[in-house]
Amino acid sequence: FYINRDADERYIGCIVGHGTPATAAIHIWNAIPTGGGVYTKATVTYADGGFNSSSEAGSGYVPGTYLSSTTATDYDVLTIQDTYYITNKAVTVAAHTAPTTYADRHRATVVLNGTTNGAYKIIYDADTGANDQEKTYSASGATAVTILDGLKTSWTEPTVVRIGNTLEFTHTAPFKVTVESPSGTELTVYQDEVNSINDLPVDTAADRIVKILNTDADEDDYYVKFDDTAKVWRETVSPKVSVGLKEITMPHQLVCTGKDAFTFKPVTWVKRLVGDDVTNNHPSFVGKKIQQTFFSNNRLGFLAEDNVILGQAGDYLNLYATTARTQTDADPIDLSVNSTRPVTLTSVLPATQGLFLFSQNQQFMLFSADSGLSPKTALIRSISNYKVDTKINPVDTGTTINFVSKTHETQGFTRVFALVPQGNNAVPAIVDIGRVVAEY
């Protein structure tokens, strides 16, 4: 691969893959010789990027692990300023394992919404049935604090803490809490979910996580966590889902840190911060192999099988939505091509009209039906059905996109075609520019 930074720094790089991480290497030479005619070899440092813990790699991570393929065409290099993204097409992308520490119905919050003279009752129902309890407090002109303190004492099994106008029940085993009050509205209780954000108290236990249901549809659910410092509920991710992509299976970075100096390391991809597997799912390349990484429309993009994935606009390393409550124009775009035959996308070239996508037997264009590319406006349509050599990437020559057609069906001969864009929503023209050559 070639790196052209400026007049003083131009480099030629070579990836040497190997089955043993310790023997994998990246060699880089400065293509501009010194005064003595010597081509300087750059220093390449290999860093684990902080992903050498047992939770990430099992027994410590060696960056050379990602350079596992010994086939040259298995590597793709994308340049964005001083950073070069190296993709190993032989590596299957994985997500972090979902946590197992969170358990349903281990917490309950009783909320006092007002005070009225009469009896207040809390009934604690343990799943085992071995320690069911109830507490009643009769109020006559009592304050909220007096009522809650009267209901808080003498519980033998759950831990009960008063915070503001709430009582927080916690236990190591699942349980259920019900309440009774003079008019039926003074006391309310919730455990892991509520119907509306308005059902939550203004003060509660720090980091308390609750699911907001809204309606019966899963698509409008979201999660909130209580920020005890600011005393507000903030949107968060479900405590039961994976936090995001496993960095050691994703493209790695080669960063230029100075003249003749580079560092190769995993990328710190943004974690999934909100939602769950319904409202903010993993990118569709999880469980698949990324074929190419590209940059377009201020987004970092990926090709994987028949899918095109583009991350957050302006936030290159974020492949998740920023909120599960609505879809924004900056959110990731994740589309699959529509074809009657099996398709594996192998290369992409950005153009004014959109993204030209190439597979072995069919070509597509990803474009916007509106002025800007967004999850709501992005479309993919088929534009041609030519054979394309998957080992030679198409080349943008300015006015045309040239690609090589060479398969067993062409009987060993090579043909070169030029794809000529014709404007928005117009089918491009295809010119056989290799026709003048009798055979090659």
C-alpha cells in the first residue's frame, strides 16, 4: 500500500501476515531517499490499545493477531488524514458478550405521591414464599417523611432505604411488592419498567435503571438511568445487552506519529450507549467478514456480504444510534442490496451521484432520494450486471469508473469497462474500452 502525506513524506508499506501473531509484521519505507540515496525504513510500534484484558482477548492481546491472513488480497487499507484503517477480510467480526450480572425483580421502588389520613400498606412477596411480609402505617396529619419512615422499619429480608419521597427495596433474590393507600393513589410502586417517564420520581437511588414502555410495541421502548449528581434521568443502554463491538475483531489503525514513525493498534470504537437489540441493534456486519472499509459523506463505511453500513455522520468511530427514542439524520445507515442472486459486495467508489457498489456479477448504487444521505432517505438500486474481477478494485479516473472483467466465463481473456455516470437517478453508461485490444 502507498501513503502520500506531503512532499517530504511518501511511504510504501507491506503487510506480512502469518498464523503466529509474533511473526506478523508491517514494513514501511520512506519512498523519498536521503541525500546518500538511502531509503529509510520507518519504525512501526505495535500497541495493544488497552484491549489486553481477559474480558477482551482471553489471555492478553497481541496486535499482530489481527494480521492472521497470509493472502495479500485479504487486506484492505483506507487512508483518512494521518490514520490508515487496515481491514483483514478473513476475520469475522464479533460483539462483546452480553452481561449476566443484572437480574429482574431484584429491586422495587415505592413512591409516595401525596399524604392523606388513613392506612398505608406495603406487601412484600418473596418468590420462595418463605419470608412474605407486610407493613402498615396509619397516618393522621403525618408528613411524608413520617409516613415513609414508619413504613421503612422492621423488614427482615429485603434492604429498605428511604431516598426523597421513595423507599428503595433490594434483595439478592427476585420478589414482588404491592401497595395500598387511603385513596389508592398516594402510594405507587415499580420494579424494572414503567409505562411513562412521568411515572418516575424526581429522586431515587444512584444508577437505578428502568425501562420505559410507552406502548405495547417494542420499537418505542427505551431505558433510563438516574444520575444522582445532577438529579436527572438520562437515557442509557439496556443492562442485558452487549455494550458493542469486540475491538480486536474490527479493522485496526496504523497511525503516523511522526516522520518515519507509525503505531499499529486496535481502534477504540464507540460503545452502544442507548437502547437494546430491537431499538439500537449491532451493525449487520457482526458475525460476518468485512470486505472493504471506505469513507463517504462524512461517514466511515463498511461492506460485508450484501450489506452496506455507514456509521454516524461526523463521528467516524460510532456505529450506533445516539438515542433510541427517535431516528436522526446523522444516525448510522445499514442497508442490504436487493437482488435475486447471491451477492457479496467487494468494492465501493464514492461519486457525486452516490456510492457505486461492485460485486462479482452485479453492480449497484446507493444514493439519497433527497438532498442529504440519511437512514430515512438512503436507497440502493441495481444499475448493471457485468462480471467484475473481485481481486482488482475499480478505479475512479475522474469522469469514469474503470473496472476489470476477468472470470472463467470469459475463457481466460481480460476485458476493461468504463462506467460513465449519467446524473442523479439515471442508469450509467458502460463502455467497453478494451475492445480495441484483440486479445490479452
